[in-house]
Amino acid sequence: YQRRVRGPFYKKTRKLIPPTLLNVTKPSPSIERYLMLRSTRTWATNSPHMHDKKINSPSPNGKSARVWLVRHAERIDATDSNWKKNSRTPYDPSITCRGHLQAHYVGQFFLKRDPVAHIFASPFLRCIETASRIADVLDLSIKVEYGLAAWLDPRGCPGLNEDLASAMNLEQLKEQFPRIDTSYVSRIENVQTNESLTSVRARMKKVVKALTEEFRDDGPLVFVGHGQLLIDVPFFLSSLRIPDESINYCTVIGLEKNGQFWRCSTKPTIPVSYTHLRAHETGRNL
């Protein structure tokens, strides 16, 4: 303990740790936890399972399950206030030109890491378009999973049933997005429009866990969904609380299961900065 405190972190810790505690033989639990938090840079430290010895135990088949959670790219009604008034599907918006660029950079982000095996997407148009741009970069098909759909509350969204029916028409989506895999059968076939928020969270947790166990031998999985997916799934799987302000368009979160427990392997990350987007839009070189 003394060797660790007097090591590379000594200059930073000596101002925060009382001098009377620097020479003790055994650290107090608070100091031990502090040093443990300082020695890691992932958000998984918030999980009660992060420091459990079982997390490092090998899985039964020798492979860890890895998933990436991605929020959809910038939606058009966020930049055009009049879009809803003139659209036939006001609650199923597409993504903007900047959103297409954001999704492309997400694909490049995955391209530099371990090869992705499958891409699952919510049936809503903004998620399908985001997944399509990612799939173009990775040369993969898209599996439309209704279990990743957003919270459907018709009380605040009149006309939502029509938008939902349009979003779940796979044959129509296939004509516009040829990378959609029509042979894939959604694990949750019917999504109710009168769901409670609790049932939505349970649905997302159920489908992510089921697909992860089913396809874990194939490699990393990508789930393209809505902001609720990135907030609730990490909390249910790894007890990781992610603030709402950390979830922006095309935010990426990595989760890994090794043994019995999940941990956050990549904190909320946006693969492309605003500076790069502006440089691309104006034609400048960085």
C-alpha cells in the first residue's frame, strides 16, 4: 500500500488523503476504494460487479459476449420545426444529411475494432437509416428487431398507430433498404402502443439478453435503437447509471459479459466530433 501511494499517483493523492493516513499499514476501505477508482478509466467502476473476482472467470464456452449500443443519428424534426406539420408520418422521422455522416463515422469506429457479426435495429426509420449507413461500411445485413422499438405512448402522440404500422412493413422497408434481412424473425413480434415505461424497459432488457446469448459465438453485436436503450440496458445488465445528458445522437456504449456478470467496456462515446462534421460540410481539411 505504501509503495502504491508513493508511486505515480502520490503527487495527486497526497493533497486529497490526510497525511496521518499515508503511513498506515492497512488502508481504510474508503482509501482503498479511492485508489481502485483512480486506477481505472471505465465507467464500469459504478457497477457493484466490477470488482467481483467472478467477472474475470472464463465463460463456459471460452468466449465473452460483447455488444455495442448505438443511438440513432440526428433526426430531421430536431432541425426543422415545420417538418411534423407537413409529414404523413410525423412520429417516424428520417435522419438529416448530418445524421448520415454521423452514422458513417460510427461504421468507421467499428471498422477499427473487432469485426462486428450482426446489426440489429429498431423498426423506426431513423434507426433503419442509421443502421444502413453502418452496414454499408461494415458490409453486413440489418436485422429488424421490434423489441428495440421506442416507447409507444399514443396519449401524447395521436396517429402513432399508423406510423407504427408503416415502420413494421418489412417488405416496404426492403425496397428502400436492400440490406435488410427479411429471413430474420423478430424475437418480439407484436409491440403494443399502450405499454408502460416499466414494460418497455423489461422488453429491451429481454431482447438484448436473448439475442446476446443466441449469437454470442458469432462475435460482437450492434444494437441500433433510441435513447432509452442506452439508458436502461446498461443499468439493468451492469447496474451502471448513465446520465441523460451523456446520450446524444450516435452515442456508442460498449458492454461485455465475461462469466456471470456484465461490465461497461466503453463509456458513452461519440465517434465523430462537431469540428469534423463542420469541416466535412464546408469542405475544409483538418
